[in-house]
Amino acid sequence: MSVVCEGVNVGTNGSPFNKTNQRTVVDRSPWAFFVIGICLWLLSIQSTGQAAQRPGDHTIPQVATIDQEIWQGWQDYKLTPSAVAKDSEWCRRVYLDLIGRIPTIDELTIFEKDRPADRKLNLVNTLLHNDKYTEEYARNWTTIWTNVLIGRNGGNENRSLTNRQGMQKYLRDSFARNKSYDQMVVELISAEGVNTPGMKNFNGAVNFLANKLTENATLATAQTTEIFLGMQVQCTQCHNHPFNEWKQAKFWEMNAFFRQTVALRRFESGSRDIQFVELANQDFAGEGSQAQEAELYYELRNGLLKVAYPVFVDGTAIGPSGYLRDVNRRLELAQLVVSSPYMPQAIVNRMWAHFLGYGFTKPVNDMGPHNTASHPELLAYLGKEFRSNSFDLKQLIQWIVLSKPYSLSSQMKRNNFRDDPELGEQPKFSHFYLRQMRAEELYESLLVATQAHKIQRSYQEQEETKNRWLRQFIIAFGTDEGDETTTFNGTIPQALMLFNGDLMQRATSADEGGFLNTIATSKLTNAQKIQYLYRAGLARRPSGREIGAANQLLAARLGNTTAALQDVWWAILNSNEFILNH
Amino acid sequence: MALPALTFGTSVRAHAADLKRRNKSAIMLWMGGGPSTIDIWDLKPGAATGGSFTPISTSGDVQICEHLPMMAQQMHHMAVIRSMSTREADHQRGRYYMHTGYVPDRNVQHPSYGSVVAHELAGTQTELEIPPFVTVGGGSVGPGFLGMAWAPFTVSSDGQVRNLDHDIDSDRLLQRMAALNLIESSFNRQNRGSAGKEHEKILQKTLTLMTSEQLNAFQVRQEPQAVQDSYGTGGFGRGCLLARRLVEAGVPFVEVDMGGWDNHANIFPTLETKLPEMDQAMGALVVDLEQRGLLEDTAIIWMGEFGRTPRINGNTGRDHWARSWSVVVGGGGVKGGIAIGETNLDGTRVETEPYTSQDLMASVCQALGISLQTVFTSNNGRPMKIANGGKVIKELFS
């Protein structure tokens, strides 16, 4: 057992023990407290030698390997990692990253009451495997993957070929059933069928490609390669890439896989409104003379025409025939993607970035020899493990979330201050990197924190309301590729929304029977009411000064508790500590 | 690193008094998607690549597209740079490069035009309470290593700033802010990185904005109807009018977005509807600025991420092309009525000295009185010359 594992053991057990003491000591004398403390301390020293035996720590070999490899990086760069984050901080993190919202007070309390040695593993297992959380887990990953596959705005445009609901329905079903990732990749790349839910032959997976086939499927080529293989190729459409090994020929050879595919529009009778789109395969006659050898042409910068047939990025060629009876080109591509080593590494990199704030490469979708990974061995190892564990996303999540780097505090120390990827350094993961909640996370968090989610509405209605709210932040760039950006990025428009927006007005409403009014009129003492809000928003208790400030607000509101709670809640929700995942 | 930064600080202070009097600003008209400059500013009649439009004469010594009759009367104020030659023909990369003067770099986020200009000229606009870099209807590129405080403030073309109204009185707002600042500052004392500190700065700017009377500048509907009509009723026209109001209020940099130039198919019918809208808005802006005596101190830059292929493709469209294309500059004291540089007969090659994004940016800085000796220090400690060390395009200032 290496030094790093011992470090983990001491760290994860240190603060839980303190909490155990606080809970059990209530009716005991200070002397008893001292004795228990000593015993626990001795226990913890003894246990460091058997770290691997302890449940929730290192019974999982993949977690141990992550810890070992990351620790090696700290050694190499002479970094001292930050302390382990408080358990409540970690809990807030896990809820945000796994199911897309902060924990409720009840959930936080249950976690804190659980046995310190087991609580982390238990929470991860609950969020991943308990039926109670299936819907929220699926919703969170559907949101993330919808944005990856069709963008924040995909399907919202007029006369779009993409059906956003259809895309989300496919993803929701897949994540709820924990479909293996390789199966999802095959389905998304090779999908045929109708894009709109409720229609005959509906297959939501077609929405990934439905809008990317115009202009000879260049967008389908670029995005399939980028999302599933982690390679950026869009520049090589027109010329050899100056910085990486990609050549123009490779782009068009990959492009050839999409040439049997068409998106057929079906219109509402008597109008130009698209009723639905059907993604279908058909024989590709080629741009030359015969479908037997269906080729396509592309133009070099000097004007010369070159010919291309379907060849995968690793050089594997499939037959040149364009006839479907000979070959289904997209299905061949999907299988080549899944069996390549790039695919598991690309998803590992993406998931790592989701949980740790930075991937092993920056950006995550530009991998290759030109862009060395920060931890290449670990990336390769996790890719292999992911494949040999049936491409199970929940497994991968568990390994990452239970690892040491994910457990660390975001508070830096003198000896890891320079581990800052914002300064252009490769990440060493010696502390947790702050990041802002996504707009969707804020939305769901406010809903849950103010218990507005208990108002029963259909799933579809809830999603439509959220989608309308989210649209205010989207800015399209006016290109054919539908690229876009968001104003929910820590700038003034976001701050204004949080100061005054309708979502915030609802969250801080003083309405009778509402969240704040219910707390205000409860039997809790004023101090408890303030504490309640701090735990609901920040997963911690208020400091003495913060209680003082709350009391001042109470005085300023002339004893109107609901009004004072409105002010406190407004301050909490507008703080950096709330909006930043830390 | 300290020395260059100090030099730059001194240079700004030395010019401050001068700049204050001059009150310089810039308006960028951003043509998202990559406009077909071979059909707009540098026509090739008779060439196989020439397309279907005819050139017309203008008030300057330059011919432009027949669908720009309003601009044709204003070209004595404008210079067409016909020898732009760049390398980035992907939207994202081109947008970044043309906005920053740098090609995308994994390790450094460079600040865009607006952030640089706002940062440099903010000292001359100490009374300004609204953000110094406003984008109208578009996304621009971020502030990079200058920090979120210099991020573009995005509004829709009708000047609507969302979520400004607050239903509590200002005393209560300030009391809330006091409670908020307590959480904010204690979090920021815990060494968790820059995101929390940037957040704190944005809170203060937001509070200032919310309570500012200068917000009136965004009320574009308060303009007399005749003025509104002169700019046209489309989003771009309204955006240009808003830009003029903001410049008048002292905003150093406004970017107005007009998208939809990514014309891979059926380019000519598309341009026949787009160009008149652009022409009216841009023409009205030049006229309006001149009538108000603002043109001499307001640089106008018209550009997109690249041009489009001289060759017309199988869908009667043009694809991405960065090797030979045009941008337009005017106002701010630059020389108008001229075409700078030349392309060959079919527009596929620049025949004269090629100019880059850096050169254009350096020239705009020159027009705004910003010292080209300015050096920033990026977040990884590298010195970054303003405009990436581009050379001023001499013809603009001769």
C-alpha cells in the first residue's frame, strides 16, 4: 500500500470523527469527550495500516489506481494537496455533479447522520442506484448530453430538423435504464427513424444527426469525430491541419461514412411547417459513375480534385460500395468507433472534466499527440477499465467520485497555489477547482431548495418551463453551424437575473404558504430559521457575524420575520459561495 | 513582467487628459458567418468568380456593390481594405482571431477588441456607470485574461436590459448587499481561486448599473420616429441606432451583430435581401454620427470572421475563404474615400501587401489614441503586446 492511500485514509476519517464526537458528547462530561477522542484517535492511527480493508475507501481497485497516479503527479511537481473538503461540502458537490442540484436539508442531514466511514460510498450508491433518484439522475445527464449532442439551442430554431423533445426522450430513457455507453454510441451514430415523439417509427436518437447532414454532412463528420473520438477535424475539411496529424483526406474519408444518409422532411399538409423528419439510409450512387465504387470528391487548396472512400481514422477501410445491400456505412462506422481505443478515452476525459473541472486535455474534445494529456497513463488505464467493465457509466462515475482528488477542498495552500490551470498549466488536481453552476443546475437547485418541486406538474410541463427560462441566456452566432454562447457566464446579465429575475422573485417570495413564509411562521427560533436557510443554500451553518447581519436585517424589517428571511435568503442565493461549485 | 506593465500604465496616464477631451469610441459592425466581400466591397465584374452583382460608383474613389446605394454616398468617410489575408477559415477560430489578433491558444484566453479598448479608455470615462463594452444582439469574444469585469455586456437590439426592475427600495437593497458582501468576502478570504473574486467585482458593477440614470442610453425607442425610420426597422438598424446612443453616452466600445452571412447556398438572392438592410443601417449610422460631430472621434469597423470563396459552388453558394477578402474602416480620423490594397482579377489572391487581423487592430488602436507600446501580462505571466504587435496600416493615416 502506498503512502497516498494512507493519506486518504487519515483525511477522510479525520473530520467525520470530529462530527461523531459532537453528536455523542451532548450528555457527557468534558472528561468523557476527551477519553472518546483519544480512543478514536488511536483507532485512526491503527487503521491507517489497513486502508484497503476499509469499506468506502480503497476496496475499489480503480479508485486506488486513480489516487496512486494523481499522487505521483503531486510528487513529480512537488505539490502538497489541499486538505480533504468538509463532508458537507463534498455532499453538496456530489449532488450537483451527479443529479444536477444541491441537496435538501433532509438529504444533508441523512448524510451527516450516516456512519462516517460509510457515508460517502453510501451516498454515491444511493444517488446512482436508488429508484428514488433515477429520474433526477436521468434528467441531469439528459441535460448535459442534449447540450453536447445538439447544443443549448438545438431544436429551438424555426423549422428546425431537430426535435429537442425527441432527443431528450431518447437520452432520458437511456440514462434511466443505465444503457451501456457503447450501445448509446452505436445507436446515436447509426440511428434511423422519425425524430418526433408519438409518431410512427419514432427513434429519438436520430436527432443527433438530423440537422447535421446538409452540405454533404460536413457537420455530422466533424461532430461525430469530436464528440465520440475526442478529435477536432473541422479545419481539415479545407486543408491539412497545421498542428496535428490530421490530413484533409482523413476528413473526407470519415465523411464518406455519412453519404448514404438523408433527412427526409415531412410537412404538415398545406403548409411549410415541418411535421417531422425521418432519418433514412439509401443507396449512395457516388459522385463518379457507379454505386459499386461510390466515391466522393474534395478539393485541395490548389484546386485539384481528390477522391475519397470510407476509411476510419485508424486506416481501416470498409468496402467502396454505396449499395445498402452490400454495406450500411454508418453502422460500420459506429462499430469502428466503439472498438477503437479513442472512444473510451474520450468519454473518460469528458467525465473526468465534468467532475474535476478540467479534463486530462484542454479542451476535452481535442485529444491526440499534438495535445499531450496531463496524466496519459491514467487516461489509458481508465479507458481500458471502462471497456472491460461493459462501458458502464455509473461505474466510471463511482470511481471518479470516490477518488482522492475529488475529495479535496478547493481551499489552496502555499504549496499548491501554483496548481492553477487558468494560468495555462496542466491540471495536477491537487485541490478542487472552483466552477460555476450551469444555468440548469441553478434552476433545479432553486426549485428544490424552495420546495417548489413538490408542486405536481407533468414532466413535460416542467421541462418546457425550464427550457423557456433557459433561452434568455442563449446567443446564437449567426452561422450555418448553429454555434452559440451563453450569457450565464458570470457576467452582469446573470447577476441581474439573480438580483431581480422572476425565478429569484419566486424563490424569495413572501407569499403565505410559500417556502419562506412557512419557515417564518414555524416554531423554530430566529437563530434556527437563519441556520435553516444557510444549510438549505450553502450546506453549512452561519458564522457569528452572519447571524449578526441577519439580526440587523430583522431589526431593519421591524420584526417582520418573513421579510427579514427574504433578505437573508436573497443574500445567500446571490453569493459566490452559492453559485460556485466548491 | 512588471516593467512593461508599468510602462503601459504610465503611457495611459500621460495621454489621459488628451483622451478625455477627445472622448474616443469605436463601433464594430460584426458580420457573423463570414460575409461575401467579393460581392460587397471588392467586385470582380467579368471574372468567372464575379457573381451576379454590378459595381457602382461612390462619393469616394472606390466602387462597391449596386445593393449599397446609401453607403455609396458615404464612402468618402470610409476606407475599404481589400488586401486582408488571414488563415483562419473556421467560424470559431476565425471569430476568435479577428476579435483578438491572436489564434486560439489552449493556454491563454486573449481579450477581444472591446475588452482591450474598454480597458484602455475606461480611465478617460470615469463618470461612466454603464459597462464600457456593450454588444448588441451578439456574443462577441470574452475578456480573456483581463477578467470578467471587462466582459461584453450583451443586450438585444432594442436595447432591452433584462431584469433591471427591482421591487424593493434602495435602502433595503443596500442592506441586502451588506449581508451579501459578508458571505462574499469571507468566501474570498479562503484562497479558493479567482472565480469568487471576479464574482464580487461583477456584483458591484451590477449594483452601479441598476441604480444608474445613464441606463437611459439604452432606451432606443425614445429616439424621434424619423431617426428610427432612417436606420430601418430591422434588428441591425435598431442596433446601430443604439450604438450611436451609447457612444454619445460615453461608452468606449460597442459591437453590433448582424448574422446570417454563412451563405453556402443560394447566395445571391440571400444577399439581395440582406444588403439593403445592412446598407440602410450602416449608412444612417455614418450620417448620424457626422451630423452630431461624433464621427471624427468614433471609429467604425465593419468585418466578419473571413470572406467567402471566389469560386461559386454547386449550390450557388460560396464557402469559407480567408486568403483574400475585405474589411471596411471609417471615422475616428482615418482617411476615407479610398480602397487600400488589391486582389487579382478573379479575387483569389492579394496582389499588394497583405494585412492581418493584428494590423487592423493596431490601426484601430492608433485611431483611438491607444499606445501600441501597451503590453499586457497574461495570466500565465507572458507579456502580450496590444494587437499582437500588428503594424499600423499606413494608408489609413496618410
